Amino acid sequence: MEKMVKRNKSSEELKNLGLKVVKDIEKNKNPSVIVPIRALSNVIFNEKTKTLELGDKTSTRYFFNVAHAKKFLQTIEVASISKDLINEEKHASLRDVFYMAKRTIPGTNVNLVDEQSESDDIIEDLELITENSREQLNVNANKNGSVVGKVTIEDSGDVIRWDKLGSGGWSIPSNVEEIKFKKVDAKYIIYMEKAAVWERLNEDKFWDKQNCIIISSQGQTTRGIRRLLQRLYEEFKLPIYVLCDFDSYGFYIYSVLKYGSINLAHASERLAIPSVKYLGITSNDIEKYGLQKHLIKLKDHDLARLKQISEYDWFKNNKQWQKEFKAMKQNGAKAEIQALSARGITFISEKYLPEKIKNKDFID
């Protein structure tokens, strides 16, 4: 019943978007769509909730405007595709939507979309316009994550045990809203940016020995993973630790999980987890575990990224993080988690992580 209500709401919001354009035409007005601006200039850091929020700045796309026309048409086309999906009770991938929208505008030699990034961008706009998530618009991203732990879930009628799925673990879907947790036996969760590190911990049965849940993606975390983490925290109060490289991109991954992302500031309420702690490599670890010989020299793009994140409102007044940023810049180098393998292939699971967690050696 609840699922049907959500579906009807999403369909109704898309219908309202179309009706607004029709009314503009009937009144001989230039058809337009108002879209909240998704950029750093319109993102606010809420000190109270410790999350990013979208401001109230908007832009208007007009059909009869050379600079706006293509984006206006893309918005209407992708909205139409989404409404059809909802009405047919079907789901499409981001790639599917791209191909469904990729066609030549009649009477021209111009494609409605040339790159998937264009249709992806419109879908995020529609989230704001309709106040519905991408998943509620029946659009899903590719699966890109694995999880293992003593957890039993029900997914689409199937009962699944995360600890009985072999070396690959459970593949995390794009939409985790309908998953029901039947049993969760864990003391905490470790999320890691690298699948190779997850495979190491899984092979060592770290999750079983330490009674925890381990989750990974490959690089930047997906929305499905972020929502799964948030649900596990909110519904079971499990501490979440983020295991990343000692580099600006690892720091950014932690930042996105904790505070939310700039592009998805509108979705922070259902994605951000302000309580997460950084458990990854730190400047102290480099000294403590003798990793100096395994550092990687920073390139110009690393330095530029480091400067950018060090100036974020949520980092610039944090003494611990500023210490890490300063150390990285002074060393002119970064360090990968896998550098710990120089101390032994199981060093990370048998000594590094258990000691750090026991000593609460993390950064907030």
C-alpha cells in the first residue's frame, strides 16, 4: 500500500510538471521550468545537523531561449520517460534512460542528448523539481558494492543471509528502500573505498572474528550503499568507520558519507551520516608503522584537490583534519591502505584495525 502511494505521488508530480508547461502554452507564455541550483554557491553547511543542505537559489529554463531550449527539452523528455516507467511499474538503469532519450530533435540534426552525463544531470534536477528520489522515479544506478556480515534480510520475497554468500558477498542494489532486516548481529560497520581491501578482510573472516559488517565499493560510494549505511545506523545504532587511503580523494569519500555531497545536498537527509568516524590511514600511522618508504608523491591535481577540501566549511575549523592536510602537504606524498601489506598480508586484519578500533584511534 505504502509503495503504491509513493508511486502515485511520483507520477502526480511529473504530471503536474507537464500541466504547468501546457498552461504556459495556453496562456501564450514562454514555457518554462524552475530548477533549484545544484552548485557549491547554493550549498549551506548546517552547523546544527552537521550536514550539507541546498539553499533557495533557483534558475529558470525557457523553451524560447537559445541558451535554455535544449536543456528544457531534455527535462521534459526525461520526465516523460520516468512517468512511463512508473505507469508501467518498470525500472530502468541510468544507461537505459540515456538511450531512451538519445534521438535527433525533429527538423534538426541535433541530438537531444549526446552523453549520459546530460540525462544523469536531468534526473537529479527532476529529484528537486518533483521532491522524489531517483529511485522513486523508477531509475536505478548500476550495482557497485559488496557486503558481508551476520545479517539476514528479506529482499523481494527472498530471505538472504549475508554470511552465506561465499567470497563475493551480497551485491548491494541501487534501491535498498524495500529491504527488510530480519536479523542483524554486529557491533559496528567498516566501509572501505577499495574492493581489494574488502576481499582481504573477507578472506581473513575479519567480519566473523570481530563480529562486524564490512562494506565496500570501488572508489566513490554509491547512493545505494550510502542509504544502506544510513539505515543500518538509524535502525540499529551501529557505529560506522570509514577506511580510506591517506589522500585527498579518500578524505573526500569520508566527507561525502559524513556530511553529504555538494551535487546531492538535496538528498542529505536520507544519505548523510554525521556520526561516521574516519578510520583510514593518518599521518601518525605513517610514522607508527614505518610507511615512509611506501609513500606516493603528490601530483598537481592531488595538491589542487587537497587545497579545495581543506577550505570546505566543515573542515576548515577542524584542528584534527587541518593537521592531516598540513602533514600531507609538507610530506608532498600520500599513502594507500595496501601499504600496510608491507608488514604482512594479514597485518591489516589481525593488528591494524583491531588496535585502532580498541583504542578509538579515529578522526571525527
